[in-house]
Amino acid sequence: MRAFFLFAALLPLLASASDAATPEPLRVRLATLEWPPYVGAELPGQGYAAEVVRAACARRGVEVQFELMPWARALMLGLRGDYAGVMPEYRNTRREAEFAFSASFPGGPIGLYRRRGEPIAYAVDPLTDLDGALRSIARYRIGVVRDYINNPTFDRADYLTREEAASDRVNLRKLAHGRVELAFADRWVAEYLLRTDPLLRTAGLEMLQPPIEEPALYVAWSRQSDSAAAARPACDEGLAELLRDGTIDELRKRHGLVPP
């Protein structure tokens, strides 16, 4: 009986020791935006990019929480370390100076949309001479989304006339209503909006062919966040596993990021 009471007395200590031996998982918050089908509050798994990043980090015991907000605010809060990072992001020299980039994962084709039937076309192939192709359409007004990275050559082209919009949805609506002649967009984002937005379903918009690039996507980890410094290598290891075992290909298919 005495042994029983001794064992009972020791149980809280044993439980405490067990708890101490089990480390708390690393939890990080990432700032993002409503950018379907890559990210969206109402999408399955919060969207393709959210599922990729969550699954990659989970492979190494890192828990990720996404908080959606306007992209300009996400960048500001990520830059100062209020969040561990922002995603999904394209990579360029400006952002590389501000953030530490993750390993890459597949994105979608990007390019310019026009109203169907408009006689707008590249004079040369953008895949072999993008600067020349852009110069050939320089007389047209081009809609872009404020604070987005698009393509390095496109973003440096000071001979283009750009008009900013608050979102891809607004950008494509401006194109549909003739306020701009072209609009820069990711193919899968544009096609999602053309299917689901009542004001765009009959707009008759199409991408100039060929797309100018198919850039990879990244998590841009904050350089001011200790949790980001710990999470980045772990999540990169998990991402490499997802690429090897076919998980990312399955997620692309599940979210419709493949040609019909």
C-alpha cells in the first residue's frame, strides 16, 4: 500500500518530466493576400500555395498560420518582423535585399491579357526577345496591381504606360470596361476570376500568346524575425520532400493549376 501511495505521489512529477521532454512545436505566422487559386480564405486548404507551405513546414514540425490582408500591408508587416514572412512572392533583387527567400515551388504562367478580338499582338516572340516584344506594344495602356512584382524586364521598362489597380479583380475589370488596353496577370488567377466574378464571366478576356514567363513562387521570410530564421531551413527541407514525392503535383491538379 505504501508503494502505491509513493507511486501516486510521483505521477505528477513524471508527467511534468514527460511534458518537459516534449518540445513545443515551432509556430509561425505568415502574412498573405486573397489571391485565388493560390491563396483564399474560402478555398480548400486556403489555396494551393497555402497548402504547399503548410505541408512543407509540417514535415519538419513547424506549424504555420496564415493571415490575409492587403498585399502592401503584408509586405510592410513582414519587412519589420511583425510576421515571420509573406507569401506567395516572386523573387527579384529588390525583395532579396529585404527578405530571406525560401526554396522555390511551382507557380503559373504570367503575361498580358487583352479583350478578345482586339488586334493587339507582340511583333516579336517574348520568349526570345521580351524587351523587343514589350516595345512593340508600348503605345497601349497596361494595367498592373500596386506593389506587385511582375517580371524584371517588364518592371524595368520605363517606356511602358502603366495604370495601377488595387487588386487583380479590379485590374481585369478595368480591362473589361476599356479603361486600359492590356492587363498583367498570372494565368491561373485571371482564369479563376473570369470563371467566378459575375462582372467578368462574359468579359471575353484572353492572354496574349505566348505567356512571357512561368516564375516560381517563394516564401519571403522576414530578416527581423527569430522564428523565421528557425523555420526557413526546416520548411525548405520539407519542401524538397514534397517535390520529390509528387505531393506538389497532386496539389497543382487538385487546385486546377494545370492546362485543361
